[in-house]
Amino acid sequence: MSNILEVKDLNITFDTFAGKVQAIRGVNFDLKKGETLAIVGESGSGKSVTTRSIMRLLSQNANIEKGEILFNGQDLVKKSEKDMQGIRGKEIAMIFQDPMTSLNPTTTIGKQVAEPLRIHQNMNKEEAHARALKLLELVGLPNAKNRMKQYPHQFSGGQRQRIVIAIALACSPEILIADEPTTALDVTIQAQILELMKQLQSKIDTSIIFITHDLGVVANVADRVAVMYAGKIVEVGTVDEIFYNPQHPYTWGLLASMPTLETEGSLYAIPGTPPDLLDPPKGDAFAPRNAYAMKIDTEYEPPMFKISDTHYAATWLLHEDAPAVEPPAEIKARQELFKKRYAEGHPVAEGGTV
Amino acid sequence: MADNREKILEVKHLKQYFNAGTKNEVRAVDDVSFDIYKGETFGLVGESGSGKSTTGRSIIRLYDPTDGEIDFEGTKVHNISGKKDMLQFRRDMQMIFQDPYASLNPKMKIRDIIAEGIDIHGLASSQAERNKRVNELLELVGLNPDHATRYPHEFSGGQRQRIGIARALAVKPKFIVADEPISALDVSIQAQVVNLLMELQKSQGLTFLFIAHDLSMVKYISDRIGVMNAGKLLELAPAEDVYNRPLHSYTESLLSAVPLPDPEYERSRRRTQYVPRQANGEEEKMREIVPGHFVYCRESEVEALKQKEAAYHK
């Protein structure tokens, strides 16, 4: 499968009164045509900054220190603002977390959905209006024809997110970036929106970058998963590899700290808090919170070790000289399951990209 | 098991209407009854607008109910009058809020935030005792006593929530209403705060009303769970039963919408939709289907629900 997007050695800093915050510290990943890549991590891990840099929507005090963002072979980092305006909303579109604030409260939703069509596809008023109606029907807005004349405050949170999706998909973008699109919604509404996104993805063949911290949502939507910590991707793999054969202790911690319906006794909690990126620690940034940390973790940053063609993790535990360690019980159970399936020759990642 | 345990709180036919009597009337809580036993964690789940937070706020007397009563240790909460009794009630029942950013006064030092209750209730006789107590509380919730002189903006979300918990514990309450205390926190921090709450419950002998929409976390922390929708309590049972043997179709639809961190399960999960029934004149109320498991239903449905319950055990 061909890569539609390649991010190479991306480094981003923010100027603050306290100094330079090293928000993104060498991020590499690619996005394949038609796939959904989920990026997970805690607040401050850099997942939103990474995707905003793709859209070139970073704030004034942000600097892209080095790196390339190749979209269909052209480097977005070098694009002028004018060129970016032709790409944003047309070839790369974005859905934000809060459907309450991402719509214009003073404009009818019909106009808002028609806007990208008028700008990017030079449609006249009537054409754009007709197409906007189609889009609103497509995203399942009931009684779309009459409701086009209404304002955002007249819609519920789930309906607003449908409208935002209609706007994002208006020009059939090649990449859709969804930044926590369901975090503000109730579970039943979340389920509807996720179903809608999957349905639309198969219809218009968009690649999706899905940012979330909800691992349940990741398991539902993702083909591949990238786990971010302190401005770096620490593990990347197919959804089955990350959930059933995780290798990085941070991924272990994330998975074990979410109770499943069977969890009993004390919940596994990653101790401590993420590091201050004003002054990132030497070596592996996760080492101070890592029960499996070794001496080398405080000295040198681990490189990405290869586990399979699709699965990589940045932890010294994968080095050939590292001692064998016992992951938390829940993770071990997941890994056994993976081994069993693998041995039986089951497909490892149905719908994935192996 | 429930009968021989001591009730700490009884909610009887609680109705909380906003704009009552006008055309904008909102029946946020509509005839809800349940009991909470001493030492347990009672989870209240439901979607936004279901009335779960309103119920919690009525219990701690942030609202005056339209109808019904709330008994706390045998006293009618809304009949408490007189400064002394009200002070005692506020001491016994405390609240932990959802938003750790909005619930701490940004202009106050952590020490003064935590000690506010101690001051109001006169629980420390000297400055030294006050400081000692604050330091103890900070240690209890896993923070460094050196942090007492800092301001809220110097802390992360998880740390702030710990400060909110320390403030609630400062007056040695018996009952805590926790309204979505972990919803605003990151996954790894959620686990820390939940573990802390469970430890404190054991060591301090607390009773919790835990309000949340994250169903897997509610199941994990709660002994019994009530499911609310549109102002009504629809199902009430021990946590295990609500999750493994749901009887009300709303509970089933809610559970079927929760994504779990398991790709295999997610590929096969099918969501069921909840369609509220039309009223047919028959009285609907909470009925006990099997001991401890209540469902909001009609008399004519009880037999079918009993069979449904029995079928889960086959």
C-alpha cells in the first residue's frame, strides 16, 4: 500500500517565558492510503501538536526546528501560507474535539457546510447549497432540508459533531485528522459517530489520523496504532500487535491501567507524572516512571527496535543483551493470547495492514 | 446481604423540577428512590441530562427538591435548619468535583484551600495544629507536604484532584459525593486517583456516591450501581449483576455502546438501540426481580424479567 503521508524526524519547540519547550522530539510515522492510524498518549505527549503541524495550524510561538512532512511527496513544512490555504479543508481536513466551539454560532449550518465547496470547488450558491444538503443527509442529520437554516445552538452535541464531519468531508479530503472527536460525547452518541466515520471512510476512501486517549475507541477504529510519550512515538504496530503483543512498558501501563469488565483487586497505575519538556531527561524519558528501567535507560535514548515488519518499539528491553522481564499479569495474558493465535495461523490483523 | 446492613442515606421519591409550573419545566429527576449502605460505593451512571448529577447535588443540599425526601442517618436533609445542625451536616457530607481546574480557588494557597473546612468547623486549636493536619492530609493523598505553600496553577490535573480530595477529607466526613471525579484526567492518572479513593474508603471508613459516565471504571469501583435515564432510575443492582445480567433494555443498550480495549471484541460488538416504550396506562415503578436487583417496569412484565434473569444463570 502506498504512503500518502510521511512524517520524518519532526522536531517542534515552543518559545515560552520559562524557555524552549521541546514538545516534539523526533517523530517518524507514515500514513497509508485508506487506513486509520490512531495516535494515543497522555495530555502533553505531543499528539495534537503533531497533527496540527501537518495542518500548519501551530501557534505563533511554535517552531518546526527540523523534519519533513511529506504529503504525496511534497513537503508541507516548506509550503507558503497561501499554498496551505489551498490544502486545508480540501486535501487535508480536520475534526476537532469540541463540537460546541468549532462551529460559527452566528452563521446557519447550511452556509457553513457550503463554505468549503464555494471556496475550494468554485461552486455557485445553488450548487453548493444542494451539495451541502446531500452531505448533511449523508451524515444522518434528520430533517436536513429544513434544519439547514438553523444555527449551531439549535443542535445537540452529537448532531453538531455530525455537521462538523459533513464540513470536513465536503471536498472528499485525502486525509482526515480527527482530534478526540468523540471525547465530549456520551457513549451511545460516541458509538454512532464512530460508526458514521467508518461508513464514510469506506465510501470516499479517506485516510484517517485519529487522536484519542480512550483505548476502547482505538481498538474499535484503528488499523494501526502509534503510542506517544513525551514528544516521541515509543511504539507503533497494527492494532492487534499493540493490544495483544505490546512491548513497551509505557504501553503496558496504559493497557493495564484501564479496567476491563473482569479487573479485580487494585488497578495498575503508572506511578508519577510525565516529564517536564522544558528540560527533557537524559536517556529514556519514561525511565523515572518505569518499573523495568535499567541503568542504560538513564544514559542513552533507546532506538526503535523491530519486532515485526509492522511493529516497532523504543525500549532497551528489546536489546539482545537485556534481561528477560515479566510484564504485568494482564499484559502477559494478552501476549499468551497473541502467541496462541499466531501459532494457530489465525490472521494477525484482520483489516490491518500486515 | 443488603438487609442486615445499616443504611446511611435514603432517597425517597425525589423529584427535582426546574422552572416548575412554567412551560419550560424540566423534570431533571422524576421520582427516584434508592438507599445507600454504610461503607459501600454506590455508582450512579447515565448519559448527560439523565439527572445523575442533579441527584447528587440534591443529596448534598445544593438544591431544594420539588418533592420527596432525603434522609441522612435518619435526619431529613432538607429539614435541617439552624446554623449548628447545618454545620454538622456539611461536615458529615462532602463533595469532590469533576473539574480540578475550576474547583480550586486560584488565589489561595493549597494549605488554606485544604484548611478552609478545618477553620470553619474549628477543628484546630492552634496554627501549628492546623499546619500539622494539612501536612497529614497532603501525605494521605500522596502529595508532598512541602507543596502546601504553592498555588493551584502549579499542579497538574491529577495533583489538583488529590488536593480536592484532601479538602473533602479535612473535616472527617462520613459520606462523599464524587461527581465525575476522574473524567477530566488522563488514563494513567485516572487509575492513580481511583486507587487512592478505594484506599481512603477502607482506611477512613467512608461511604461514596460515585457519579460517572465511564461504565468500566464505575463497575470497577462500585458495590452497587443505579442506571439513570431521562430523570428516572431504571435499574439498580450489585455491580456484577448490572454488567453481567442487565435486565432493562436501556442498560443493555448502554453496555453495548461501550468500546473495550480489545480489538477482537470490538470487531464482533453489535450495538443495540434503546427505544423508550409508549405509556399504556399501567403503573411503572421499581420492582425487585430477584433479591437486590430492581428494575423500573410494569407489573405485567415481572414474570418475563424473572425468566430473563434465570436464563443468565443457565
